Amino acid sequence: MRASGILLPVFSLPSPNGIGCFSKEAYQWIDFLVKAGQKYWQILPLGPTSYGDSPYQSFSTYAGNPYFIDLEELVKEKLLTRAAVNAADLGDNERDIDYGKLYANRMPLLKKAYEKSKQKEDSEFVQFWTENAWWLDDYALFMAVKDIFGGVCWDQWAEDIRLRWDNAMWYYRNNYADEIRFYAWLQYLFAKQWKKLKAYANEKGIQIIGDIPIYVAYDSADVWAHPELFQLDEDRKPSAVAGCPPDGFSADGQLWGNPLYRWDYHKNTGYDWWVGRIDYCFKMYDVVRIDHFRGFDEYFSIPAGDKTAVNGHWEKGPGIELFNVIKSRLGDKNIIAEDLGYMTDSVRQMVKDSGFPNMKVLEFAFDARDSSGAGEYLPHNYGTNCVAYTGTHDNETIYGWLFSIKKAEKNMIRKYLNRMNETDKELAAELVRAAVASVAKTCIIPIQDYLLYDNTARINFPSSLGTNWRWRMTKEDITKDLAKEIKALNSMYGRV
């Protein structure tokens, strides 16, 4: 069955408190998706973010971002006063997130709510912690100890706790029990509010497409608690890190810096960690997009300490074996393979063997810098088992993109669409139409492209810091007329 959805990060939702969250505006957004005839809401990773505010660099692969906890709900539950929330400076730009203000002023509010919550024993919280202790114990301790050491990376902590000596683990758990409980309680709040929001979406016929990074951040509870899973040296520092090789887009390649997996160890354990991770994701989401899928076939290994990716080399990953194990233990799962980037025949074969739909990004179809691979992104070359996008969170908006490409490339688009005289805004709308009209079983359009916004609404510019993950939608953006337009377009091409 053909269907469509909209890509919008949770943090980009409207809300009165500085950042999109699980507030009433999130429920109104789901109502909008229903009116627009959509089936999917695609989001970005929900984990707590570290330096740079990227959802792809999280303190935990299992934890949720406390910024997404709805403060208004805490006021209703009398855990916060209206005056305390109103007095907190969480940023006043409804189009932009000020992470500095959130860091400085939102967490103290949550701490106040936690102190108030201790006045009564919450059996649901106790049950949640017990059921999730397998990851939550380490995460809550990790965050409490991080605070004690001023927020620095765990590799700069005192040796005893950095290496998790038994006496140190006992000392911190006993002397900082309340701080640890606070971080566990935040996860309880996050999970309770997210579960309620997801249930509402599902009741309305909307499925959530979650997004998981292939790698985890070095400064995370995952690496600190389970160093055996990663390529670390005797001091538990990365021996090699992840990235992408130099190409037509970047002469130095991309240096992500994430630790690489010890795939031999994972194989010897029957891929238990990965099976558990995927299983947990499907408790959070209805569909899971796995980022950088090609890294399971081959991954780019860069020597630790290098400043660029120039000296990296390719290593073999687990290949289709991993996904065969996941299928044998968890059954068929709705997974989207993010197979963008440098492609080889072996990657294509792995995607084909997995049976997962892959991604087709329209912006990649007309790029003169990468003509060898552009053809597969032209709609007439799509198969049905794929997900069509105009662009992703890493791309320019479709309208903004038209201003950055070469004149020859824009002429290619005009000829391809047979639209020689349209304005740039009209041409952008035709590109959205081309994605929706394609034979792809599923089509996901970023909300900015339906709104025809320029690059001031861009979510992320890869390999840059300071201006990413900040754009927000306003209530005025999601109108009844827009919902009608989206529904009409998708109805025309059999997606409603």
C-alpha cells in the first residue's frame, strides 16, 4: 500500500518553553498529519545530546532527552509552579532554539520538580527503574558522576571510576544515590510522556519512524560501561574512529570521531548487544531507520588522533549476517536502510538481501559533482521497495537548494520536469510533486519543503558546529489550508 509521511524533529515542534517537546503542540501536530492524509511521522534520534547538540551524538543509546519532557504537564501535576516556569529564561525566539539557555535554566526546573516528587512514593517509577535497570543503572550513574567532574568526558575522570573499579562503583552509588535517582526519574518522565504521545499517534493511524545512529558517542554510558564492545586501547581510548573518505563534497573526508565496533566480539556473542538495541528501538518506534547502513558492509576506519579522514581505510563489517540474526531472533521488522553515500556492489547486494527499503533523495539526482551515482536517484529509476525523499535533515531545503546549485544543474531539473518557465518556488513545488508521484512505496517530505522555506529553515549542515539542530516550526505554519494541499497532492498519487 502506497503511503506518505512528514519529517519533523521533535525539537522543531512549536512549544512555549524554548524547544519542541511532548506538549499539547505535539498532539496538535499529529492531528495535522491526520488531516493531511499522512501515515508516518519521521523524527530524529531522541537521545540526550552532548557537545554540539547533535541527536547523533548522545550520552546513551537507550536514554531519552530530558529537554523533551513537557513542563506544562509538570505544572498540571503540581510538581512545578506556573511562576517558576514563567520566570525561567528558556529562550524567546519561536524560530530558534537557544541550547545555552536550556542547559542553564531547564535542568534546574526539572530538579525542582524532582524534589517535589519525592514527597510521595511513586510505584510506577520504581517499576520503570526495575524493568530498565539493565541500562538505566549505568546511565544514571554515568550522568551523576559526569556532573561531579564538571561535565568533562569520562576519560578524564579519576582512574578508579573511569575504569569502574568495584570500590569506586560502590562509593559513588552510595554517596550520590539521590543524584543518580534524579537522572533515573527523568528517564521515567520521558518514557511516560513519550509512550502517551506515541499511543495517541497510533490510535490516530500515524506510525512513528524512529532514527538510530549506527555508532554511539565515545562520551557515553555505552562505551564507559561496555568497553569490550568497541575498538579501544589499554587506556580505553579509541584505537580508531569512524568517518567517511574524501570525495567530491569534502577533500578531507568527514571525521566523526565515534569509536568503532569490535565486530569479532559481537559475532562471538551472537550479536546480543545489537539484537537488544533493535528490540528496544521497536518498543519506542513503529519503524526504524538505521543511519549509515553501508557501514555494516564496510566501515571507514581512521587512525585515532588524526585531524582529517585522509589516512583512513575500509574494513569489512558483519554484513548481512547481523540482520539474519536479528530476523531469526526478533522476526520481521520494519526497518529503513539509510544507504546514502559511497556505494559499492557489495553494499547494494546487502541492501537487496536484507529486503529493507532503501532511500532515494531527489536532491542527489542532479549533482554534477557525482554524476556516476546520480542516475539511481532520478524518479524514473526507482523501484517500489524504497522511500523517496526530497531531502533529509542533512540537506538543504528543496527551495534553498535551487539557489546553491549550478545553472546547468537547474536546467537539468527544468528539462527533466518539463518546467522551463516556472519561478524557483514553483520549481521547488514541482520537485516535491515528483517525489510524491514516484513509484516508491513510501514518500517522506520534510515539512520545510511543503512550506517551501529557504535554507534559514535548514536543520543540519554536516561537519559544522554552532548553528545546527535549532530550527523550529511555529503554530502559524501548520494551517488547515496546508493540510488540504498536502492531502490533495498525496491523494492524486494514491498515497491516501
